[in-house]
Amino acid sequence: MEFVGNQINVKTVLATLSAAFFIGRINLFGGTFPAACALITVMAAVSTVYIYLVPVMAAGMLTYSGQGLDFYGDMAAMIFCGVFFLFFHRQKFNINQRTAVACAAVILFNCLFYAGGHILYLLSLKTLVKEAAAVIVYIRVFNTVAKVLFVGKSPAAVSEEKVSLALMITVVSIIGSIGADIVVSSLWILSVLTVQYCRGLQPAMALSAVIAVFSRCQNGSSAHLEFFTGIMAALLIGWFLAALTDGRYRKTVLALSMFSVLVSFAGEQIYGAAAASAVFIAVPAGFLVKFWCVAEERLMPESASDFDLKLRLVKGDLMKKRQAFSALAKLYGEGMESRQIISYQFAGLARTVERMICDLGGKGDISRKQELPPIPIGAASYAFSAVSGDSCLSFSFGKNKQAMMISDGMGKGSRAAAESRLVVETMSELLKAGFDVDLAMKTVNAILMTGNCTDMFATLDLAVIHKDTGRAHIFKMGAASTFVKHDGKVSMLKKPALPAGILSGMKLEYIDVKLHKGDILVMVSDGITDCDRNDPGCLWLRKRLLEIGSRDPETVAELIVNKAAEKYGIRERDDLTVMVAAL
């Protein structure tokens, strides 16, 4: 997946600079620096502006000068990746291709560095393979973190578990790069205690395992594995004892249990354990929980409790309905006096929903779900009078659904136009608010019957396309036939039904059709199907669709309208409207 860079503010820049410096210092397997090359590979995909991280990470590496670490090959590989992706940013490299470039750069430049110094015999092939594997891991980790922090994707769309693990590895790596053993061990233990206190035993055990693996890769000493085995044992003992004590003492019990167990494992690390325990006890419990909740809300809003998540969903749904009711109140308030009562009712519903939202606390918020791209839709129309009585509309709603609508107001002129516009706009607001299609169409039918004594009715032709499955449900209320072009053939879909505003309590049915990639769906008003009275089966339209080679919806719609206008000749003409969806 490719990223689109976001606007960067000062806080983002400062935080990124600090993290990049310490990531540049991360060394594994006794002196390799895979994290720096991985970070610039990922961040260059977010935006080329992040090229400024190259000198920052190079500065982090240079802090090891004089310590006998051969980091120059890794530094050259990191610089090469930054420059390469800067110059070739227009190329759409996927994550696997970027990973291949980074691994090749690490291997190549390390070989060149050792060969140039005539010390190629010192290059360990085993260590080089380990570093390449670490580059792959870090690219995946940083890629997952970048999706949430810099691209703004919902963790739910990425996988909450992947985001949690990636953040764990990133934090552990940054802490491990500090370099002072006492400080590092105390920060690691403090993070484990905090996670255990705020999230429970299992996440803390997972964090301990991540720390143990990183420590082993960083130092290569089995003594550290024993140290972190002690962390896990201390967590289990602390969890058991804390369960037997009052909640006020839980923090102290956890910290002291960990400290006492680590005495037998830690050796010289005992000072780090003591410092972490002291800080953990000293920090107020309320502040600790608040800090965790703020971090969780910023980084992983989807990890909130089920209750909070459901509350946000309910509030988000209510906000949609309030917006729809307000829009409909305004719409009907501008129409006939006989429908003013409908406007008042919608306005009352909007106020009721507003009070419900206030009672739930706040304005509500719902995370935007990942949506499929819209289906290309084109429309064309021709009015044979001053104002067309046809109205059409296309929009997305619900979960990966797209609607196409044509309404024909009975009669001609502005009154017919007002009726058809009322139908499509009302349906649009109701569907976007979350009402099902059946209820929305019955509502429109009832509204049109209110105060209707002038024989003014409206047809409604509605197609609901499920973008993820390709299945389309076509609803008709007095509407003309629909046409589907598939695999060199054109089929005509029709279902007789009365227009809206004539009969109450009507039973709605729909045509279920499976659309495939390359299909074309054509909806028309009755002006199109009635243009040739000697051709009730619309053979001319089917033939015209087969002749049209273009798949551009606008072009197809224009050609059909032009052909229909031509066939009318000098006869009295009706308004013409065509909508085309190209899958």
C-alpha cells in the first residue's frame, strides 16, 4: 500500500526528529544498524519531505564513533535508500519492492565497506543475513506504525493486534538505544509495570517477551534472558498478590513483588529495578491511568472498551439522522403549504434526536470505515420545455453501497420538476441517515399522498449497487425498464408498479441482478422508452448499446439521449434522462 503524506506540524516534526535520532542509534547483533535503513524506506513512502530524517539518523549513528563499531556501511545504505526513493518517488513501489531495495542496499554497501578497507575477511555472512532479516522486520513494524500515526488510518483497518505489537517493538527499540544500562533497564521495567497495571497480565507478559528478544539481539548475552525471565516471574507473583489485596495497594504490591523477585536474577541490574519500582510507586495511580488512556485514544482509538465503541456508533448514527431530519424539514418547508405539517414533524424529530445526543454526552464521533472507490456514473438529460420534469441523483451510502435514482414528475413544467426533485432528495437523505430502502420508499409514497388532490404523482427508479459483491437491487415505482450490457448481450429488466403518491400500503419488490466487471447498467426515464411507439421492446436501445464501443458513462448516456431525441422527430416529446454505471 502506498501512502500519501499528510500536513506536518511543529509537534510532529519535533517528535519525529527525536525518534529518528534514537532509531539511528539502534544496533543489533553486536554492531549492525538495520532500523535506520528501514525507517527511511517507510517514511519516504509516506512523503518525500521526510528525507530530512537522513542526517538526523546519521548523527545518531555517529555517536558510536570510537567504540569500534563498523556502522559506515549501514550509514551508506541508509543514505542510498533515502536518495533512491527521493528521486524515484513517482514510481509506485509496493512494500515488498521497497523491502527488497533496502535489503540489497544493506548487503551491498556493507560488502563494499569491508572490501574497500581490505578487511572483507572480517565480514560475517551470518551476521549480514541476520541484519537483512532485521531490516525486513523493522520495515513491517514501521510501516504499521506509520499507517496510524502519519497516514491517519484506523487501527481497525490495519489490525489492532498488529498495531499493538508494532508500537511495542518500536518503544522497546527506542528505549534500548539510549545506551545506559541502568536507565534502559529501569525504563523497560517501568513500561512493563505500567502495561500490567493499565491493561492486565497478558499484554505485560507479551511486552516482557518483546524486551527479552530485543535484548538478546542487541547484546547477545544469555544473562539478559535470565533477567527478563525474572520480570515474567515477578509479574505472575505480583498479579497473584495484588488480586488478594485492596485496590489501593495494587501498585505497591506489583512494584515490590517485581523488585523482590528480580533481586535473585538481576545482579548489577538491581539498581534499574529499584529505580523503576520507586518511580512506579511515586506516580499517582490516577495520573498513570489517565496517561495510558490519552496515549491509547491518540494512537489506537479503536481499542476502547466495547461499551465506548458501541456508544460512539450509536451517537454517530443519531447524528446522521438529525442531519437528515433537519435537511428534510428545510426541504418541505420551501414547498406547498399543504406539506408544512411534514416540515414541522421533521423539525421536531431533529430536535428530539439532538436532545438524545446531548443526553449521551457530546456530539458523537464515529471512525470512518474503509470504503471502496465509487462506481463511475454518468448522466445526460434533455428537456423539451423550459424546465425538465425529470430529476436524477447518484450517491454512496451505508457500507459500500451506491445508489442511482431517476424520478419523473407527472406532467410538465416546474410543478413536475418540484415533485421529482422532492422524491430524489428525500430518498437521498433517508438512505444516508441509515433508513432501509423499503421504509424510505414507503415514506416518500406517504408524503406524496399528503394533500395530493391535483393528480400530481412521480415515478421512482432506484438501483442500489453493493460495491463489494457487485449485486444490484433495482426498485421501481412506475418507472421505465432498466438495461444491462454484459458479455456482448443486452438484457431488459422491468417490473410493473404504480408511481409514488397513488396507493397507500403498497408492497415493494425489487429485481435482483448480479453485475460483473465490465458490465454497463443503464437507467432511463419513460421519455427514452416511449420515443418509438412501434418498438415496445426497445430493440433500438439494445442495438445502440451494442454499437457503442466506449465505456465512459457520460459518453454512453449522451449518445443514448441524442438517439432518442432523433427518433421523436416532430412528434410531441417527453423529457429525456439517462443514467449509466460502468463497473
